[in-house]
Amino acid sequence: VVVAMDPRPYQQECVGRAVQENTIVCLPTGAGKTFVATMVIDIMLEKPPGRVLFVVPTVVLVGQQARYCREKCKANVKVVELSGLVMDKWTGPSWEDCLRSNNILVGTPEVFRRALVERRWVKATDFSLVIFDECHNATGNSPMASIMRDSLWKSADSGLCPRVLGLTASFVNGAMSGVEEKRSKLESLLQSRIFCPDVKSGGFDQQQAFHRVTYNKVDLDLALPQLAVENLVRSVESDGVPVKELRKLVGRLSFVFESLGLAGFNFALREGIIPQLQAHAEKMEEIREGSGAAARQQLPAVRRRLLETAERLEQEGRLTDIPYITNKVEVLLALLVSLFREFGTGGFRGIVFVERVAVSVPLAYLVNRNPELKAMGIVSGAVSGVGSMTATERNQQMQRFRDGNLNLLVCTNALEEGVDVSDCSFVIRFDGFATVKSHIQGSGRARAATARIYYFDNDPEAAQREAEFMQRVARDDSLALTDEERAKKRREADREIIDVYPFWTGEQGGQVNFTNGLTIVFEYCTKVLRQALDPKSLLEYRETLVREYPPEVQKVLFSFNCPGPDGFFTVTKAEVDKHWEDVDVVELVGSDRLKRQSASDIELRKFMFVAAVRLHQRGYLQPNSLPTVRATTETAAKCQAVPMDSAISVRAACPAAALGRD
């Protein structure tokens, strides 16, 4: 069903610009950027080859933007959603069929980066339009940035390059320093010009009221929860369930304790940690043959001991001055009671943003346990990003919120971009944020005409001043790069040295570069050895004494032992150094691309680039950088299995399903 909408004047301006030249549309959240995109899609589908690539930053947004295209674009559009692990199984024919059957491809950046760069199953010239949603994410070594640099840039001078459309409400991703330079970098990368029209004169005038929330911050003694977690883990380790990265686990749970108090901490133990430890004990048979049965015999005692530890902690805590819930939680609950009493529960909904995954579900639990909110029928859910919650669980929570079955949603910052709930009335930032992007994107989730936004740990006036400054920079056309300036910057940054960098895998093959070399090699090792593997176990480091006193040792990557159908072969430091010789890698690859990379990270990537090249030269990788049939079928027999650490990781996260258990 196509739903007709009349565009506002500023939206028509945006469409006119986007059709004429590569454009980054900078509009406030809720001002209709996606509607602009659909109007541009309708026009560009009429131009050959009549196909659109729609790149969105998160899995959550894939379904949302695909639905929007189906509803708002022409009736004959065929939209496909591309995300998740299922994409790893796609082959060249899968992509060919996809291109034949669909004219709008909506997916996550990494899915498209792989298809365009190392696999080369798709080419930039297969599309008449490429859209980058939330394009401020196209920075550094990100997949969005790679799609531009390693694919679209290569056809920029051919006359066949697709039109580029960027969408953002906040073109600065990070600190508000060098804002004008960051504008130029984004325009250069996307080979586009920022356009930021006046929306108020064009009919968009959402009223957002910002409020600062005060509370009493108390420094809690973390010794009790830290000791409890350590004792809990050690008690199950003695039963054959080794746990790694205990310090990280303790730190994350201590943060829950410090933020929420004893009640939230105990919920995290009971519903998050204990079930994981129990589940891992049940799976011990898969990790070490024969130990699973013994571990399962101990399970009742293990679970009883874990629960006793949690109960004892709660009892001990109540006898001390440790708060059952922190004053911060008390203030939040009082605020929610006040809001729902004032506006009722019929369609009045809001979002609470938290900094960490570990806090999200326990905080929703505390909301649901509050007697006053419970009496009003207020129900909270929780949502976090990929890796901490299954797609099914996340979609269920989001749909319940959209349908009005949840009045409140506790979210991590991963959900602050693009998630659209048209009548969300308020947003609460329970934890602090560090960027103006978070201010704009987070507050933008409140889409009601008179939205309320509450900050616990940030000054809303200071954040708003930064946002207004960024908007002024976006509107200043004198700062825009000309076509010639953008092209010059692209050519200067798109450097190649024959036989050194990058490595092209064949006439129609893909590219190996600093971005993908490590991933290509590590995935190759896992596939050909047919085992769960930390490929870093194949690296050999050597220590060199820098000075005796005060003692200082330098750890140097010396070699990489790579598996193959002819047995292991070694890539040495001498070989890597010879390949790169006098090349300044930072200058060649680009400082933006190596952003936040340490010297050891850069050295590892230099090694893995050379290793990937050697794998291709030995015929162990296909032109698409996947293992050859010979490598896949013969390597495991020729290379001894790599021993793995039997310790398991325990996540400081609770399933949203735990909210249904009282």
C-alpha cells in the first residue's frame, strides 16, 4: 500500500538538490529525511540501471527503512532487507538473483562493504543511487567509509558512478572540535555537498522542552559486590566451569550496583549471571569430552549455591547503609510517576537511555516493581544492540512499544539513531553522554509535537548551544567544498603503490586492504581448520629488552603461523618489513583510516595484509577472498588442531524475558 504525503517546501528543496548533485541532507530529527530519500528514490529509479542501495547503520533500522520505502515509494518497488549472519552464506549467484529480483536493497554497512569490496559480487555501477542513512557514521575505518573509499571512489571518474545521498541530523560524530574541518572531511569522503535548509519557515516546528534533573550522588563501597561476584564465579569454577575476563565482569556488575543499588545488582546476578553459568555447565560436554555429565550432576548444588550467594548478599546489604535502590533511581521513579499522573497512560510513552547494556534490563525491572507505577498499569521493556540481545527479542520489545503494550522502553545508546516511534512523548537520559550527536539523536526519539527531554548528568543548555553551532556551520554555504576541491581531495587520498598496496585479486576480483586484510585471514583460518578458534593464538610475539633499569620490555610481533592444504606456513616479520620497506603506512593508507589504531594494531594489520596476499598467491583464496575448495577440504587433515582456552565468557546482561518473571 502506497501512502501519499505532501512534501513540505524544504523537503522539495532537498529533493531538487539531491537529484542534481551528490548531497548530504542535514535536517533535524523528525523533519522527514527518509521521506526526502523516498522521493529521490522514485526519480533515480527511472535512471539506469534503475536500482538503489540504501545503507543503514543498524540491524534495527533495516526493517524500519524497508517498510517505509514500501509504503512511501512507487507501487512497483521491490524492496529486500539484507542483514544478519544469514548474509555470510550468500554467494555470487545469490547476489545476482537479488539484483534481478529487487530494485531497492536495504542493509547494514558491513553486508554491503563485503559484497562491494573483497567479494566484488556487486559493483557500484549496479546502482543509480546510493543512500547513506545516518551518514555521520562514515568516519575512520568504518564500513560506511570503506564503501565510499574502496568502491564508489574507484568509479568516480568513469561517469558511471551512482548518485550519493547522505542523511543526517548531526554531521559531527565525536567531539565538537574542528567542526568546519569535519564538515569538509565528510563532504570529501561522500563526494557530496551538505545542504541544511530552514525548516521552521517550511512548516516544521517541533517544540522540545529540556529539563535538568538533580539527584544526590553517593559514592558506594564496591567491596561487597566485587567480593560477591568473585566468590560466586570461583565457586562454579571449582565445579568445572572456568570463567575468563573476571575483572571485566566484576567491573560491569559493580557499575550496576553503583547506578541502581542492591536491588538492581541482585536482579542482574539472579537473572543474568546465574543462568549463564548454569547453561555453560550444561554445555561442558561440548567443550571437554566426558566432563559434561559430571558437571550436570553438580548443577543442582551449583545453582543452589549461586542463589544462596545472592540471597546472602541481599541480607548483608540490608544490614548496612547500602541503598536498596540509589537516590538516582528514586528520582527517576518519582519523575515517571509524575509524568504518567499528569498525562495518563493512553498513548503516552517514553524512552529512558542508559549508558551500558548491563543496566538496561535491571532498571526496567525496578520500574516494573514500583508500586505506584504498577498501580497505574505502567509496563517497561528493555532494548539493547546487536551482540547483547537477539534480533527476535529486540523486535518483539520494539513492536510492543510501538503498539502501546509497553509504556516505557529502557534503551542503550545503540538505539538512539533513527528508531522511529511517532508519538513518543518524552526521553530521559539516565546516564551522561559525551557528544552533540547523542544530544540530537537521543532527544530526537521524542517525536510528539510538544516533547519533553530530561537530562540527569548533562547540561541541556550547553548541549543545545553546541547543536545550534553545528547547524550554523551546516547552513554556511561558504564552507562547502567545490566539485573540484572534493575531487582533488579524493585523488590525493586514494593512493596506490604498484605491487605494494592495495592488492587486487584479479581482473574481476576484489580488493585486499588495511580494512579487510585482518578479517579475511582470521575468517579463512577458522573455516579451513574447522574449529572454534582465536586466530591470535597463531601469532608469535617476542620480547626485546629496551633497558634494564627501570626495566622496560618491547613486545614485537615476530611471525604468523598460517594453515593451508600443504601444512602450516610462516609469515615472518622480515618478510612483512620487506614488503612495506620504506613506505609510510599512515601516509599511504590515510590517518583517518587509522584513527584510534595503536602502533601494535597497525603492525598486526600490516602482517595480516601480507598474509592475505600470500594466501592468494598460493592459491588458497578465491578471487572473492573465500577459501578455495582445496583449502577447505584438505587443510584440517594437514594441520594439527589449535588448542583452545576452555574458559567461557559471561556477559553482564539479562534477557528481556526476565522482566516477565516476578
